[in-house]
Amino acid sequence: MDFFTVANGKLIFENNGETLQIEAWDQNSLRTSSRMMGEIQDTDKKALFPYETSDLHLDNS
């Protein structure tokens, strides 16, 4: 069983009903989101400032 997956430039950990998502946020930051017993809702209602996209490479090997 794989606990970690990579999708859309995000590292996702899933185990025992918990989902944790980590993604690049601007040049020097990470954004984490988590949820129990469900998918993470990606909405525009964020408590973060707008950001510039950055090049992120996740090696899924």
C-alpha cells in the first residue's frame, strides 16, 4: 500500500482516513492542508496572500 502520491504538483499522504497535502507556495514557502474522512476542498477561500507560481519538481521514484 502506498501512503504517498504525487498529483498536480502536490505531495499527498493518505492513511487511516486522514489526508495531508503539501504544495509549493510562492518561491520560499509550502502550503499544507489536511482533512479527516474526506477529500481536501480546494476553494478560493484561503487565508493566504496571492502568490506567484514556482517551478516545483517532485520525483515519484
